[in-house]
Amino acid sequence: MKILFWGVRGSFPVAEGHAVGYGGNTPCLEVEVAGRTILIDAGTGIRGAGQALADRGVEQVDLLLSHAHWDHIQGFPYLPQLDQEGVSVRVHSLRHPNQTLNEIFAGQQQPPFSSRSLKDVRAHLEFVEHEDGDCFEIGAAQVTCRRLNHPGVAAGYRVDSGDHVLAYICDTDLDGAVLHADGLGEDANETKWLQKLRQNARDLGHSADLLVCDTFFLPEEYEPLWGHSCPDEFLRLAAEVDASGVWLFHHRPGRADSDMDGIVERYRPAAVSEGIQLHAAREGVEISL
Amino acid sequence: MRVKLWGTRGSVANPSTTTSQYGGNTPCVEVRGTAGEVIILDAGIGLHWLGQRLMGEGFASGGEAHVLLSHLHWDHIQGIPFFTPLLIEGNHIRIYGRTGNGRGLRDSLLCQMERAYCPVPNFFDDSIGALLTVHELETESISIGGVHVRTRQIHHGDTDMCLGYRIENDGGTLAYLPDIDYTATEHQDAALDLAEGADLLIHDAHHTADEDLSDGHSSDADAVRIGEMAGVGRVMLFHHHPDRSDDEIDAIVASYADRRVPVSAAAQGDEIRLSS
Ligand SMILES: [Zn+2]
Ligand SMILES: [Zn+2]
């Protein structure tokens, strides 16, 4: 398995001097697994990813979407594959209660907001909606999709291939006391749901080689209503589920490169004591498992 | 009048080492009148960073800003949910524009805040943060303090409505034509009218002349031609294509070195003073 970070920034793209080192593109990962190409999230980083795939002549792409917040879909209209006839693009996401995935993507690409209509797409575009807990295959890889605690409808993914596991757990408030997830029904028991969504994150991360984490906050900045986590919670999770590598991800827009270095330094002792390798995701970094 | 560029890139932000000189943030231009009027042209991602600056200039407790939108494509409005002064009670943020789709400006902007897409609270809800008012521009001229604003519809591909602006204050004149095409000669009329004799013309230069110009944008050659026809003091190429590197933009600017009108490329962070 090979993983490449094309976008690591949360909320919105950051083209500012303070962020050039770690990168300012919004979330996108490329995962090469047993001859197949998986993209995770469609932030602005997906433009570069798609260009690299086009250069290599890749004709089949599966996109795993965590959720439909702008920073996770805003690059999609600029995915070069959409203009290529004969290329297949499959978008996977959790099912939304009141909207189809197609409607959500078409909504972004309609007037007056866009002149790039989904109707003009030349590739074979398919939307696949999953339920919480679904497992499906992409080539020889096993993918699991589970609901997370974030406003709206958000999912994390686990990609199993051979002996290697990637877990993408973003965006979520892992240990917060507020239930953010939408559409759980009138009589949803908040405590039970919080436990279940926490368990979902554990299941996704179990024995992962690579845990890509929503660490938008530091504890001193934490806002309970935003649906994001701090490194502390993810280090705790990684220790619980025997994950070996933690990658801080979805960096806050104002976070300077020197801040990121400082955060890694601050949490390294805690990680080392648990036998966890700690990194901050940086645009352009490639990992081979 | 003082003009500062917070976002110069068209279509989609491109944070990259190859774009760091001219900038990767989507369009946002700050205009300050001599009496301190705060006018903002377009609300691309650059608006967030302008907002952070404004927080240190009175908007942490109570300030008034006027945001003039050219049109509602994402690259011109995507900064709105991340404009920190909107969170602060006591601020008054006024958004101006026109839709031309039968649906008002306010309703259109509300779609951007839909829960499926938007991670922040809906600032159009009066109980949250600043007072936010939306003004449908029905007339061609408005005054904001001592700043005179004139607007006309300009042609931008199949977009229902796109506005260009002419801004005059204290003897200085800025013309702003961020997204415009000249697929028909008569599209020049509104552009020339707004730009006539301006000290500075900020003009769409998304393409180079050899590229496909059917997507509603101009080339650098169009920008310079309109600038010369309108007799402007200076042409600034704007709305750079997301993939256009700093080196490529440098080469484009260099190719106009011996033109009658000075030509430069809009660079994020640049500041220009205009006065009589
Ligand atoms: Zn996010
Ligand atoms: Zn534009």
C-alpha cells in the first residue's frame, strides 16, 4: 500500500506564507493498493492528485468521501478525470437522510455558483451510498465505512490490504460530550450514540499502521460545538487499539509551519511512551507500507 | 484611496510554491476611502485574511464594511463563512450584488450556508454575531460615505449576472472587471464605460490569447487592449488561472514592457495608493 498526501489543511485552502511547508490545500489522499487507485476526500488537493493520475494513465478511480462540507468537496469540479471519456469515477459516501449524493454534488456545481455542471461530465460517474458499518471491495482491498461524530453526516474509512491497514478518521469530535451527527431520529439516545460513534472510530483504527486524524484543535483551543478533536484524544485512541502510526491532519488554517513543528514536539514524548510513531501530515509526503 | 489585494487567483485556490509570489487565494480586494470607508470587492478566500486584519482595526468591537460582489461563483463568495468580523456582535456587514436569476441575493447566499455543506453557523440568522444586511443593487450608482460606486452588468460566459465596478474617491478612480469575456464586440461597451480614464484597471487575465476563450474569461491581451482603449493609467492583470505559475506570469508581464500603458500582474499582498 502506498499513501500520498495531496491536501492536509482543514476549513479552507490557505495560500499564505505561514503554511507553505505543510501545505495549504484542503483534504485529499491518494492510496495505491493492489493495482487500484483510491482517493480520499475531494478538497483542493484533488486537482494535483487527479493530474498525477492522468499523467500515469489511470482509468479507474474510487473516491471515498468523508462528508460534504465545502473543504472536502470543493476540489471535485476540478478533478481532471471528469473531462476524460472512458474513465470511471466512483464516489462513495454514507447515505444522507434527505438528499442523494448526486444531488449534493450537483448542488455545488449549479448556477449561480458554478458554470461547470455535473451534466457536462464526460467520464463515467457513479455515486455509491453506503450504510454505517458497510464493507466493500475495491480490487483486492477491503474498505469499511463507519459513521463519525461531526455535524451533518460524516464517515471514516478503513482500508485493509494484505497485512496493511490505513484508517482515515476525519472529521470528528472523538471524545466530546456533544452529539453532532444529524438524522439519528427524534428519540436518539445521546449517550448511546456517542458511545457507538466512539466505538466506530475504535473499529476503524484497530491495529492500523497509519491513523490519519482530525487534530484541528489543541486542548486550549477546543470548541465543543465544532466537531473536531485534539491530538490527545487520538493518541489515546491509538494506544487503545494498537495503532502504530498517528498522522496529525486537517490542520487549522492559521497554524504556521513552526506551530506544526511545535505540536509534534509537544506530543512526541506521549507518543513514544506508547510506542506510537507521531507525524504531522505534510503535502507531498508519500508513505509505503 | 488605498487598494490592497488579498486574493488574485481565479476559479479555485491554489496554494503552491509555484504560485506564492502572485498568490493562491481567490479574489478579494480591499478598498479604503480617505475617510476610512471599508469597501471590499468580492469575497473569495482572501476575505478570511482581510477579516483577521480588520479584527485589529476596530472590527473586534464594532465596525462597518461594505462587500461588493461581482457575481456568485464560488471563487467570489467562498470566504464569507470564514470572515471573522461576522461573528462579532456590533459589527455591521453589508453585502451588495445582483443575481438576475429571479431569486434574490439573500436567498442565493443562504444556499451557501446549507447544513449539508457548511461547517459554520448561519450568519444570516439575525441572532448570530454581526448585523448582516444584503442589498440588491437595483441602481447603477451608490455612495458609501465619500466613495462613489458605479456598476454595470458585464458579460461573463453563461452566467446570469456579473457586475463590474468603478470606484471613485478623492480624485482617484479604480475600475474592477474581474470576470469578463469579449466573445462579442459589444461586450466592450460596459467595460470601456466603467474603465474610462481610470487610474487603475484590475482586469480578468485568466487566459493567454492562445487558449480557449469560450469559458467566460479574458486573456492578458484583452486586458491590455481594453486598458489602452479606455485610456487608463495602469493595467493590472487579475484572476490568474489556477495553474499559471509565477514564472509564467512574470513572462506575460515582461512581454508588455514597451507598451504605452504600464502593465503589471496582481500580487497577493500588494498595496496601491490612488489619488488626484
Ligand atoms: Zn473539514
Ligand atoms: Zn471568477
